[in-house]
Amino acid sequence: MSEDLRTGIRAKLQEDPDFRERLKADPRTVLTEIVGQELPEDVEIVVVENGPKTFHIVLPPSDISIDELDATVGGSVGWTWPGSNFPRTSF
């Protein structure tokens, strides 16, 4: 996901109270509206919501190297703890 798209989604989440629920209920339609084109049918979109006691770990595909992952837009290996003062940590 590009940084522009990520920033746009964050802004929309703050300004539109219904956007969060729409995004969780039908992410494909919402993302299609945002990017202005249909997303490939074989792409699965999963929306998860962090909370004060919920921590999600998103794993990169097993067939991609760390170097390839770092070269992708928005790709990274690291973690943050929601609501914590810990800096983003990469390893």
C-alpha cells in the first residue's frame, strides 16, 4: 500500500465516523472507490483493527526475501505496539 493511500485512509478515518465500519464490512468496495479502479478478484483484502490489548502481526509472503520486501512500496519487517511509547523497531 502506498504512503499516499495509507495517509488518505487515516485522514478519512478521522473525518468520517461511518468510514471505519464501511471499510471493515466491505474493504474491496471502499478501496475501489478510493483508488478509482477495480482490484483484482484474486487479491484478498483483510481489515483488522488494533486495540489497547490487541496486537496483530502481519507476516510477509514466505516466497519473498527481506531484501525484496524492503524494496517494495510500504514493505517492512518490524513492529510497533499500539498505544505504546516504543519506537518502531525493525530487525
